[in-house]
Amino acid sequence: MTTRPVRPDDAPLFCRLWDRLSPETVYRRFHAPLRSPPADARRLVEVDHVLREALVAVVGGEVVGVARYDRSPADPTTADVAVVVEDAWQGVGVGRQLLAELTDLAGRRGVRTLSADVQADNDRVVALVRRLLPGAALTPAHGVYAVRSPLPGPAAAAAA
């Protein structure tokens, strides 16, 4: 699976990816039943690769998955993370690869804590979080887990 940082010229690929996402996948990612891409869809492909990063998985010239983090302006050592994978590519390791690469990149860039909101009944993502972020705390509230996970510092990551 080829992965790379997102580029502004990926906008048409994101629109085509959106058209291949089921309503359930959209709901799981955005926690809302959106019928069209978010109004700030351009923001999804325009990242600074420091405070905001996104990696894409590409197959046959099409984006089939995206993982991103947004660092907190108040505390740049903390970042919110999200992943979406096209329905046809779910369950084959795309999300796992994207999240692993994004987590590694975030840790090398000084992120020490990842956070996310995951629907409590999203068994695949909950299992992925537990596998890739074994130190994560999942706090339930109103059908959603608030996930917080420490990341090792560069010295600890290099030793591992």
C-alpha cells in the first residue's frame, strides 16, 4: 500500500473518495449524517505538515484512506487524530497502516498525546486503537469513547 502526505492537488481525489464512502462510514468518521463533503473540504487537503498533517493511502491513483492529526494550538504536544477508509478497503489493514505511520510521524514531531472521539459501537476502530495505542485510555460518555493515548518521546521510540 502506497502512502504519502496529502497535497492540495488531492482535492479531486478526495471528492471521488467521498462518493465511495457509505453513509455509515461517513457517520462513523464525522459523527453526523453528512450528505456532501464538509463545507471546509478544501481545509482537508491544505495542511502545513507541522501543526496539521494528513497521510493518504493511494491505490491505482485513487485515495482510498486518510489519516490526519491536528495539534492543539494551546498545547502542540497534543493532537487530535482521525482516520477514514473507503468501504471496499476496510478490514484489510489500510487504517492500521495509516494510523501507525501517522502516530510515528507525530511522535517524531513532538506530539506526546493523541486524542480522538470514537463511537463506542465501532468495534473495528476500538480494536485498532487498543492494538496500536496500548496505553490509550478510553473514557465512555454518551455512546462515544474519548480516547487519550501517550506517545513515547524520540529517545524511547528509538530504543524500541
